[in-house]
Amino acid sequence: MSFQKIFILGAGAIGSTYGALLSRRNDVTLIGRKAHINAINKNGITLPGDVNYKFFVKAETVIKEIPNDTLIILTTKAYDVSNAVLSIKPLLREDATILVLQNGLGIEKIVRDMIKDKAQVVRGLVTLAAEFFEPGKIAFWQGQTILESTKTSERIARVFNGCGLKTRISNNMQEEIWKKLIVNCVVNPLTAILQVRNNEIMVDSLKKIRHKIIQECIAVAQVEGIHFESNLEECIERKIAGYTNYSSMCQDIMKGKKTEIDFLNGRIVELGRKHGVPTPVNETLVGLIKFLEGRKNEPQ
């Protein structure tokens, strides 16, 4: 059974992809920035790549009302989560569900702390990839949505799977979150600094750096009570070798935008300091990305 209404709150590359595919069988409205929303309302969304189709989806810049039985898919950048949730908090109702799909650690806690019991919060992870070409045009590569196990997760999974969004439910969500975090800690900063596609960092000259990033992340995870299989590094490297897109952080740096580094490698550094675990490579990457972010404000 579908939801009465689905909002995509944060219609960037990932959010627009979800909205377009879900609009096949659901009442969906995208919420995003004006230029993108105007382009969608005028010409629809084109998804070249694995789908290669044009979708005509309702699009607005704000949510004005939340009907009964609404699913709100939160796809803003991690640093915009608080403002996005604040904008809808007065409209929330107990039968609404917020699906949190951001990268990084602790995002769902931010949302739950803000809304208390005003709506249900479900944590999800995204392994599909998308690139924002221009307003109304987004490239998309297939992947999975992973959901924590809650009373609403099976319903969300049925809706997603019915629209071509491969989705599964996990009974060990914290491990899933950490595995995705470690992949992001390797891929995002390296591709952003070098401005290359994800699989291009899988060269021998970067092997020691990749290894150090992963080992620091694992050391922090262990003191946080998360333990992995012994071949985790091999699995991560195999995954990265198959990623042919530009990472979200690389896209952000190329466009002179703020990144999610504080919620990825920055979080590893923060937890490392808390537990006395050294994280020099991750700390270096944070500094380099902060430098690149700062350059957007410098005169040319």
C-alpha cells in the first residue's frame, strides 16, 4: 500500500532521482531550489544513464501542508538537515514518516532530537549514485536503498521496489552505516582533492593512503563497539573499483559548494579524539577539503 503523499525534501541529484522513479506509481512532490524546480515544472526531469527517461513530477520550493499518511524523504545535504526539519516541524503529524537518507553518522539522532514524537523517523542508506548535470537533468546509476527495521520499513520497501528502487531491510543498521561511512571516507575526499571519478583512485600510488584511511576508521569503529569481518578492506576496494561516477563531494568542490566532510572524515577525527585513537590521515584529508572549500570565497 502506497502512502497518501510523498515529499522529497532536498531535490538535488539523489532526491530528484528518488522523486522521479517514485512518481511512476505515487503522488510525489519534489522540494528544492528555485532554478531546479522551475526547470522541472517546465520540462520535467530527464534521467539519462540506467533509466534514460523523462519524468513529469510536481515540484515546489517549500512544503505548505502535510496530509495524513505522508512519507517525507529527507535528501538534503547533512549540514542542511536541521534547517530542513525546522521548516516542516510545525506541520508534522504523528502518522507522518521521515526517511533519513544522508551520508554520515548521527543524522537520524539530530532529526529525532528535533521532532521528538511528532513523527516516526526511519534511518536509510543510499548506495545508488547520481550526478546533477543541470537543472532538470540528472544522471543515475543503479544501487540499493537499505532501511533499518521498523514497523514502517516493509511498507517503504514495497513502495520503493515497486518503482525500480532496489530496497532491503537490515537488522544490523549500525554496521551498515559504518561500512558506508568508511567507503565515503575513502572515496569522497580523495576524488574531491584529485577531481577524478571514484574508480580512478584505485591505483597503486594511492594504495597506502586508502589503507590508512580504512584502518583508522576501523580502529575508531571498534572502540565504538562496531566490529567487522576480517576482509572488510578487500570488500571496500572491490566496491570502489566498480564506481564510475563522480562522488558528491567531488561535485561539490567542482561547483565551489560546501561539502559534508564534517559528517564523514571529520566525524572519524572527532570520535578518535574522544577515545584517544590517532587519525592523522583522516585529519589531513579534512584540512585539505576545508582548504578547497575556502577557495570558493577567494577573488579570482
